[in-house]
Amino acid sequence: MLVGVPKEIKNHEYRVGLVPAGVRELVHHGHQVLIESGAGAGIGFEDDDYVQAGASIAPDAGTVFEQAEMIVKVKEPQASERAMLRYDQALFTYLHLAPDLAQTKDLIASGSICIAYETVTDGFGRLPLLAPMSEVAGRMSIQAGAMCMEKSHGGNGILLGGVPGVAQGHVVILGGGVVGQNAAQMAVGMGARVTIIDRSLDVLRQIDRQFGNRVQTLYSTQDAIVSQVMNADLIIGSVLIPGASAPKLVSAEMVREMRTGTVVVDVAIDQGGCFETSIATTHDNPTYIKDGVVHYCVANMPGAVARTSAAGLNNATLPYVLELADKGIRAALKSNAHLLAGLNVYQGKVTNASVGSAHNIESIDPASALAA
């Protein structure tokens, strides 16, 4: 199979769909890899590194999209990239379609086979291709939040860890999944007072075993959310419903009632955000202030630490890339139910129920789509 990797064009996105080590594995399996020139330069992988790994170099993205049977990316295809997708061409990347009607319509119109990293599952009910970036985003959320708490960034001027004789900052984390647990790890390490709110008692028990009395756990109710966010210095939004839009746990009215200088970091912004006042931002302009509250809503947070993120993502995605290339797209999807769960759009049809529901578009079962 000819696998193509274009250069990412989203704002300040330096990650790359395949690092040279991944290319070498594909070539070892008998496949061809076409890399757009400069695709890995932002994280120190030059064209020559890819050539030595066995890849060919394309002069531009158009050449990659024209020739490749499968496109491997990091972020969702931008409008100019979606226009280059071909009928029956496979696209394997993060898509986050539920909050993005324009992208959904374009992918349907392309007739391509679109497999989303974020809905691929595993035998334990987890999301293995979302997990590495969730780990990065969770840890980064505390770094970003601590910076935003500084007065020069519009924050409350509170040091998360405090100092002897002065209370530490209070971090409230909405959602105790991979993002939430990694955020808690960083916040606890910085000496903050940490509260995690989740609706799963099993998750709360796991967090209690992991952190003991260093983290307060609360069952998610409206009362618990309201009481905690009103007294928080930093709030991390990390809720996730696979494939669906994130629930709006914090209303605009609640934001208006927060203390001036409170900081919110909405890690769920890729799926629409869990704060009603959240609007996606970029690394160029990462924050804005609404009703005195600093909002950090960067939609590709891990892109800021692109070298670490690209390596971690490639470790997770490479086995699936190899399976798709070795078996062929349809055979791989038919033989692996967890990979099939990643199929969001197939030859003009939405094959993820949550995406269809989000946009009032009829969806079909992915297995049925392949059988048609």
C-alpha cells in the first residue's frame, strides 16, 4: 500500500502523522511511504531522515493526496485538504466530527473512508489512540492554567502551591478520566489543593487508590459542580463522551458568578467544550477573558510539545496503520471490531451514531456499510 503523510497546516501544529521509525516499520512490511517535504521539520525530523527510513519525498500536499491510498495525519483535515480527498481513499487521523458540521459534510461529499483515532476502542473499553494525547493535554492543562493565573495574563495572582503561611490554590477537575488523572498528577505535584468530580464511582475509587487523601473526590451532581467551581482558582474541563459533543457542565450564568481572575482550561474543546462560554482558540491567541474569567481553549494543546506528542501518538497508532496497510482497509475493518469503531464516514455515509445525532444526519451501522 502507498501511505501518504502530508505536513500539518493547523495553527502551530508541528506534529507529524508518522515519525521516521514508523516509516521504517511500514517499509519493512513491504509498503511505500510518501512524505510531504518538511512534514517533520518542526520537531527535528528532516527530509533526509525519512529518506534514510525508506520514504519518498513529495514536493507538496497535492502530490501526497493524489497518489496515496491511505492518508495518515494528526489533526482533522482543513478545508483545503478535504477538497483533495478522493473517493475510496482512506483517511486515518483525529476527526472530532460532532462539533464540526462543515468538516462532516465535506467528508461525506468526498466519498472517502474516514477512520477517527478518537473512537477506536480496545478490549478494555478504552480509547487507546486518544489516551496518549489525553495524557499530554492533562499534564499541559495545569502548566497552562498556572501561567494564566498570573496577573499579567489576567488571572487571580495565586501561586498554585502557595508558600509557607499562605494557602495553596484550589484546582477543580471536571472528569476523572485520562485527562483528569494526569492533570491531578501535575496539580498535586505542584502542591495545589485538588478536587476531582466524576459520575463514575469506579473512577472515583480508582482515583482514591491512586492519590489517597491528596485529592478530594466528589460524585458529579449539579450541586457538587456549582459549589466547587464557585470556590475554585483553576478549573479543568476534561469530560468526554466518545464521538459525541461534550456536555456543557458549566453554564454561562455560573461563569458570570465566578470570582474575577478565575481560570478555566477547557481540554474538551475539541468536542465542543464543557463550558458554555468556551470558544476554540489557537496557540497564537490562546486565551480570552469573559465576565472576568480567563478562558484557555486551545484545540490542539499537545501541538505545543510536538516532539513528545508525535512520538507518543506514533507509538499508539503504528500498530493500526500497519494492520490497515497489511490487510487492506476493508479487510482490516471487518476483522477488527475495535478498529471498526473508529469508522466515522464511509463512502458518503455517516457510520458513527453520535456524529449523526449531533448533526441530525442519518447514520448507518459501520458493519452494514462495509457489507453493502
